[in-house]
Amino acid sequence: MLYIFLGQDDFSLRAAVEEVKGKLGDGELLAANTTHFGGRQLGPEQLMASCDAAPFLAPHRVVIVEGLLSRFEPRGGGGRRGRHLAPESEPADQLGAMSACIKRMPSSTVLILIDGRIRDDNPLLKELAPGATVKTFPPLRGAALQRWIRTEVSAGGGSISPQAVAALAELVGENLWIMKGEIEKLLLYASGRRIEGGDVKEVVGYAREASVFTMVDALLQGQVALAGRVLHQLLAEGAAPAYLLVMITRQLRLMIQVKELSSQRLPALEIQNRTGLASSYAFSKTLAQARAYPREWLHEVYRKLLETDLAIKTGRYGDELALDLLVAELFRGPGAGSPP
């Protein structure tokens, strides 16, 4: 049996792998008969030896290979997968050897090929698809993501308001591994009652990050009153001054990185993966901020953040005073003239 699971929704893809394994009998025996390979360095002989091996005290042997199909992506754009751009295509003899090996494996072997985003004209995929179960797992967005949230909350024995669903979808985005963890925290926090929008703001880590985005925007635009108001709101909610300075500095650094990567004309997905921004909300905000401000201004703000950090660490100013002075120093953003 051959399964080909493709896509960027790693959570659902891994769940599908576990579903296949769950139908194959005793879990402990199956674990002893399961082999994992990284497909980028896997040779036909090694794959053949593993697929041809008889299962030990079990009806099936499972071989899981990750990243094999991406080795055969056609050159010339469009073939990116998961976190990496596609490498140059493998020679035709490697394609033929891999295909022949997979097609002749015994019926006792269950081979699962896992990869990210793969082009429809991938030659190995075209060779194997007619004899395989092929499933794709694109990222969940919009209404599909909101349905998944409601289903997951219901499976956990809870209920959730439409406002809370929308807030979760916006703040956390399409990374279902992170989303599942946030839902579990919310179910514990709500303790049997319906999860409301206020609970999301209180519990989900990205809610505070959203306020940091607002403060960074206000700082860069020279909106001193708004920046100060958000700053003191976060402090009143228990955020430590050192944490806020780290978050502001991190956001400026991400904006500079995104601006540099955008200048290289990289696709948005590749930029998101390189910067490690799992939340779609965080990435879209950072991308918008990076496009809105000149590179020189971002570097100037970053320098002032480092000066503020040094002033705190040397005891020249207290934490809160240093942050207030930073806000005051940056009251003239690029929209109000040249940087200070």
C-alpha cells in the first residue's frame, strides 16, 4: 500500500499518518516494524532493502519517508515546499530507480511519503499517483479554520462564542499545533462555561502581542499619546517592562528582516518561514509594518531601543521611566518629519 500525503497543514497531515497506522493492528508490534527516513539523502538501494524486509510478528511493515518527492521537483520556479525552495531535479536514472523500487514492494509493506507543497507536474508524483492514495493538506484559513476551532472545542467538551472563534482565528492563524494548545488553555480557563472573546484576550499569548503591534505602530508614527496609553495598559495588566522592551525590540528586528527579504522578491510564504512567524496574524502585521516605514528609520529606532536597554542595565534610568523616555524620544515618526 502506498500513501502520499502532501501539504503545509502539518497537524492534519500527521493525524492522517496516525489514522493509517491505527488501522494496521497492534500499536506496539507496529512500532517495532516502523522505519523513518529523510528523503533528501535516501538512495534506491536503502529504500528497497527497507521495503522488502518482512515484518516481524506482525502483518505489516510501515516505512515513512519525508521529503522524497521534493527532490524531483522540476527546476524553474513554483516548486517550493514547506520551508524550503525546491532543489534542482534529480537525474532521470534516480527517478526510474525510485519509482521501480516503490512499485515492486511487497503487499505487506505500507509506504507513506510525506512532503510539503509539491507541484502537479512533479515527475515522481506523476509516476506513483495512479497506484497511491494521495491526500493534500493545505493550510486552513477563513471559514474552514473557524469550523476546525469549533470542532476542536466541542471535542474537548466545551463551547465557544462566534466572537471568540473569530479572535482565535485572527490571532493564532493557521498553525494548528499552536491553535490546539491555545484551545486547551481556554477550555481549562473557562472551566465548563462558554469561551468568550474576553477569555481569548486574557489567555492567548498572541492577544498581548497584538497590543505590542499597536504600540510599535504608534511609536513609529509619532503618536506619543497612543503609544504611552498602550504601554501603561500593558504594564497595568502585569507585563514586565523588560518583557515589553524585548517584545518591541523583537518586532523591530522582525520588521527589518522582513523588509530585507521582501527586497529579494521572495514569496510571502518563504519570508514567513524564514522569520519563524507561525501566526498568520503576526506575519501579516509585520509585513504591513515593514512596508510602511523606511529602512533608515527602522534602523534608527532599533538603535534607540538598544540605548534604552543599556540605560536600564547600567542603572541610569528605572525600567518604566526608560520606556516613557523612549516613547517621548520617538514622538516624531517618519510621517512627522525626519527621525530624531
